[in-house]
Amino acid sequence: MDSLHLLFWSVGLYVIGAVLSLLFAKQERIAIWATGISAILGGIIGLCSAFPVLIQTATLTFSAAGPFPFAEFVVRMDPLAAFMVLVISLLVTLCGLYSLSYVEEYRGRGAWSMGFFMNLFIASMVALVVMDNAFYFIILFEMMSLASWFLVIADQDDESIHAGLLYFFIAHAGSVLIMIAFFLMWQQSGSLNFASFRSLSLSPGLASAVFLLGFFGFGAKAGMLPLHSWLPRAHPAAPSHASALMSGVMVKIGIFGIIKIGIDLLGATELWWGDRGARIWRRIFRVRRAVCACRARYQTAPRLAYG
């Protein structure tokens, strides 16, 4: 069985786990074990699918007619995607083991729904990194964002609700920027397949515009300054195993997206994307740090007066 078949089995197990959590919603102990075991098995199979591609530095592709006539279903597993599958699968296996005992705390408080959204979150992340069509990429990106949002608000207290709202708005603002970037490339290529994007020869101005849209769109998911305000609020609000995946994998998918659009799709045609872009980001960080330092001084003054 080749790597792509193993990958499909891995994603399929995550989906099966999500479905089982719905079927056993009234028997939460079974739902907890069904989702946990399916995540563990899916993670192990995902590891087995990624290793051969990384070792052989191969690129595997699969295409089929999708349900929509304008979007072909294309899967492409190259070394970059395989590395992401490897990282996701490793953490999923560990989090799945941990969840078998941890999620018991949520019995009677929607443990089945947590299992459903957790497995949906995992499945969307794995499918996202191997998807080679812009339409399905956006759908999977939204599935990942929505599933993780439901996990953030799982506790249903004021803190988690506020954190979830902030995360929801920033995540979807990033999604809009990515959609615009893909729309500009679709206008030039006439196809939503990433293969057609790779063959484009965009003007420097248009290529830079697409890159900046993708950079800030995926940067919102990566928690980059100044789009990071959701991160320190959303991650602690989520259940522990979900928070581990959000911190360990989901924010890395933001970096993956920047590499994907800047190097894989656009070919890094403009040198300033790496050099001047980094300088601009450093300046933003310095300004932010100076503002925080100034604010800290003003907050310290009245404390000294009352001391």
C-alpha cells in the first residue's frame, strides 16, 4: 500500500471517529474511546504514510472529479506536505493517548461534541496540507478554523467565549485575504488547481500583492505580530489536548501557508519578500515593544506614588 492510500486511510479514521462520537452522543464513555482510538490509529497510519515520501523525496499526486464541475479534487504529497503530515500525526498520536483519560473530565458536559470537533479538526489539517486545489483548500482551511473555534469555546464560560470571538474574527479576516490572493491567481490562470498557479508568470506588482495577501492571511493563523492577539487568549481557553494541537501544529500551518504561496506557488520571484519583508516585520516588533515599555512605565508611576 503506497503513501497516498495510507494517507486516505488516516483521514478516513479521523472522520469515522467524528461520526462515532455523534452516534454515541448519549453514551459518552464509548464516544471518548471511539474518538481517542481512531485518532491514535489515524496518527500511526499517518506517520507510516509520511516517512517514505520524506526518505525518497518523492512527490505523489492523485486527482479525481469533484462534486463541483469548476473544481477538480487534487491531492499532492511532496516532501513539505509529508513533513507536515509527519508532525501532525506524531502530535495527534500523543494527544489521542492523553485524551482517553483527560476527556473523562468532560463527561456530562459535551464530551461527545469535543470528540467530534477534535477529530474534524485533525482531519481538516491533514487534508489541508496535501490539497492542491484552491477551492477545496479554502474549504478545509475554514473547517479547521471552525472546528478549532468550537474547541476554544468548549468550556462555555465568559473567558472562553471572549477568546473564541476574537479568534473567530481574526481567523476569518485571514481567510478573506487568502481568498483574495487565490482569486487574483485564478483570474490569471483560469483554473483553481495549484498546478496552474505554479505555471503563471505574474508581473512583479501582482506577484507581490498576492504574496502580501497570503503573508498576512496565513500570518493571522500563525499568530504573527500584529495579528497575534487571539493566540494568548484562545490557546489557554481550549481543552488541553486541543490546545497542544493548536500550539504545536495549527500555528505551524500558518507558516506552511506562507511557504506554500511564496515559494511553491509564486516561486519566490521577488527577493524583497524575504529580505525587506523581514526588516518590516522587525520594525513592527520594535514599535510594539517600545509601546509596551512606555505603557509599563506609565502604569508603574501611580504604583510608586501609592507605595
